[in-house]
Amino acid sequence: MLPQAPDSWTIFEAAHLLNRAGFGGNPDEIKALHALGRIKAVDSLLNPSEPIGVIPLPSWANREQAVEDMRERAKQFMETRRATEGMTPEEAAKLRQQSQKAEQIENRQHGIEGQGWWFRTMLVTKAPLREKMTLFWHDHFASSIQKVKQPVLLIMQNELFRKQALGSFRTLTHEIAKDPAMMLYLDTQTSRKGQPNENFAREVMELFTLGEGHYTEKDIHEAARAFTGYQLNRMNGLVFHNKRLWDEGEKTVFGKTGKFDGDGVIDLIFEQPQAARLMAGKLWEYFAAEDPPTAAIEELATGFREANYEVVPLLREIFLSKEFYAPEVMRNQVKSPIQYLVQMLKQLDLREAPQGYTLVAQQQLGQVLFMPPNVAGWDWGKAWINTSTLLTRYNIAGFITKGAQDAPGLAANDVPMMEEGGMMDESSPERAQRQMFRKNADEGQMANGMAAAARFWKGPDYDKVVPRELRKNHEDLIDSLGFRFFQAPLPEAHRKRFLAFAEEKAGVVFTNHEIAELIHLMLSTPDYQLC
């Protein structure tokens, strides 16, 4: 058991917990969490009252509609095949290309909508830790829409992560082995008796559970035989085990011999103490700090194994530990692009963002939902920051705080259009632009559409964020905004700089335009890149 923090805690520690166990919040949300006390605050995050599914999925992602669409696509495939009979090779190829292009356009649009749906879920959820863990599992069990191609399968996987976000690591590993998106990403569906594919067998040990050096090449070869025969039914999206294609022979994995299937191998993996160590260390790095002390990880891993790999007890110990609130841990983690975007919007009391803009921002900052760079996921920490991405962060902050008329935006020819998603709020004033995107098959036209949509953005409601009464005293104004955006006492040098800026800009009345400039200055500091 790690040494625990005292029951008493500061408002800044409450903000730290909300930043790390979620995506931050505005001052009222921080104060409400602080009022609960440390233990009850942690428990409120670990046991959210908001049920899964409060934010409805896109209509095409609902199970019934997804199955219907899969069957329709299979039907269209057969019709196209029959239609090509008797055609010349050139005519047949042209017809197939037309059919594939229509499917690609639909997939691209669904990808945009799906990514926008998840981004909005992170922004408005009242279960922030569950959503933060959903992002963690997406990075840990990485698979990308670029290879999977079918957005509905990524949404199904995302729902699996959300369902098991605070559940059992062991159970989730069993389920991810038979997840359709993961099977397509790591080619499990091609693995059969006599021709085992080693991709999943290798990654489940190297990346997902044990780490390098804790298995042998023979373990991988034998485990790959166990994972044969799993197939995806493309008519309904369900996975089944085809015993005819399964290698039913004996395999020896981690020194044990038996006629193992995939589930049997995963059970063997979780008999290895290293599985608890790897996950304890990774969760500590995700929520607390890099380079966790070995002794602390051993303590956490022991408790994790004793809890049968349930995540909640492990996270509870982390969030209640003295070390989690240590000065070198607090406000010393580089915000990931998703953390940066969602936290900024929450701090500005925004429940939506300009449609399409968050999509482009993710692309330029290096973290696009449903598009991790490879099976190892994203590189975190200082890897998020370089000269280019830092400048982009400043420009994004300018656009969000000031609106399109006053801040550097993203030119249409700077928008690389893939399957990434932005904000897709059906109630937003940019709904008409969304319809335009659907009509534009050409990627350049879609990029122009997003740039056009961004021009409608007017910025936050500063009368709500900074009431007029607060603007009369510049020192109170700076202290209030300092807490909102930094959740810590401002260093004297920063405070003087912000105060001087306020004194210079303020006229007879401190207008919303000047407030926006002051906030942009705050958000353009190196300190704001940390949480």
C-alpha cells in the first residue's frame, strides 16, 4: 500500500485530480469537487452516476442499423459481381471502382462523425474518468481506422473500452482478442491451422500485457497456433471460433503444455506477475508521472493482482497516494493534444467547438482520435511538443478565444483531410456546413468546407466567463483567470506581465475583445501546456 495523502486537501489538489483523472473543468466544477473532500472526490470519479449511452451514438453506429448496413453492403457486393459478368475487364474494373468509391465516401463521412461524437462525449460527459480511461485503452490496445476502414467497428471497439473502462484488465484483454476492429488491424482473421499469423500473439505479449523480455519467441510461435480459427462474420460483425481452422494440437506456452485456444493463452499470460507490473507502471505514467519508482510499482502491482486485475482499486490507490500530489508531479505533465483541446474548451465554459476545427487541430497537433500512428500507440510526454506544434497550439488558442476574425486560423490548403473527426453537434449553427461536407466527395472541397465553417466561430461567452463586475479590479481579474487556466498561484513574474497587459489594454470599459486578448496571452505561455 502506498503512503496515503492526508484527508485534508487544497483547492489546487482538487484541480490536479480533475485534470489528471479527467479533462479538467471550470472553477465551479473544481470547487464542487474540492467540497467533497479528497476521499469522496476520488470515489465520485471512480463510481460515476452518469450511465453509459447518455450521449447517443450516430444512427449508423447503433447495433441494429450497423448489422443492416453490413448486410446491405454484402448484397451490393454480390450485385456488383453479377453485373460484371459478361463485361470486358476494363468495364468490370470501372464498375467495381465506382462501387468502392461510394463506399469510401460513406466510410469517410462516418469516420468524421464518429470521431466528432467521441470528442463531444469527452467534452460534455459527467463521467470524466471513464472517458479518460476509454482514451487510455484506445492508446493501449491501439487500432486505426486507416487499416480497419470500417468506422462502425471502431465505434464498437470504443464502446467496449467504455464498458470496461473501470473494469477488469484481464476481462478486457480476453474481449479485445475477439474484437472485430482488432482482428482486422492485426490480421487475426487470416490465421488458420498450418498458417498461423503471429501479429496478435506477439503484440498481446510485447505491448498489451508483459513487455519485451518477458516471453520467448517460442511462446509467440506456440501462442499464434492457439489464436487460429477466429473469424469475423461480415454480415453481422460478430466473431466466432471456427474449430475446423483451429490448430487443436498441444502447445507449450510459458512452460505449460495443453491444447490451448486464444482464451487459454490469455489465462496463462495473467498468471505471470509481470502483467500486473506493466499495467501498474503504465497507469502511473498516464495519470501521475514518467519514470515511476520501482518500489511503488511493486506495491501497486501486488494490490492489482490481489484484486484480480480490477482497475478501480488500482486507480483508487494512485489517486489517494501522497506521491500523486507531490510538487514534482502536480502541473508537470505535458498535455496531450486531446487533453489540451478538451480542457481549454471546458475552462472557457464551452460545450461545443466550431465544427471541423477540432478535427484539423488534432491532425496538426499529432493526435487524431481513432488514428494512433501504429500498434504501439502514441508517444506521450515531451513528444507532444516541438516548435511546430507549440506554435500551432498558440494559434488554436487564439482562434478559440477570439473567433475567426481576429485569430490565426487554418487555411483551406493547410487542411489534410483523412478520416479524422471534429465537433459534430447537430444543434450547432454550422449544421448546414455539415450537409455541404456530405456532398463533397473531393477531399480538397471538404477541407475548404471545414475552413468555411470555422469562419462562423464567434468565440466564448465572455460575459459568463468574466462577469463585468470582475473587470473593475484588474488584480482580482488576473487572479481569477489565473486560477481558471493554471489552477495554481501565478508566479510573480507572470502575474506582473498579465497585470501590465490588462492595464495597457483596458480602456474606460474592459471589453470582451480585450478579455479575449488577455486570455489568449495566458494560453500562449509554456506553463499552459502543462497540467
